[in-house]
Amino acid sequence: MLGKFLNLVLLFVAFVLFLAILNAWGPIPALLNIIIALVALKFIGWLGIRIEVNIWSLLIVLIGGIPGLLILIFLSVTGLAFGQKKESKK
């Protein structure tokens, strides 16, 4: 329950950041911000940071760009949200 609420709050924060970036810099830098964040999301797994890629994490990165990605990294590292489940060895 808390995880879903936290995801919705983060989506709202990412949307506000997107509107602020769009108003401050215009559409082209905002689009570049989103593209760089999506590429970084793809390559972040090589650093050992496991982020669960689902609709919420993609929406946060698409709307928030690099600040949204930084929020996802923080939440994944701290274990609050968007972290992949560790597989147990049997």
C-alpha cells in the first residue's frame, strides 16, 4: 500500500519537475533531458544498481527526466521502492 502511494507521489513530483523544465528551457532541452535519462536508465544496471523497470518507473523517467532518474536511483538504493527483488538460491 505504501509503495503504491509513494509511486503516485513520485509520479506527481516528476510531472511538476517536467512542467518546470518545460517552462524554463523550452521543448528541445526537455526532450534531450528525457532521452539522456532513458539511456542512463538502460545503462544504470551496469553499475550494480537494480531498478525495476515497470510502467511507473518509465513514467517517472519520461516525465521527470534526469531528476526523475535520480529519484529512482535513490529509492532503489535505499530499498524504499523500485528495487528488484533479490533471487534466493535454493
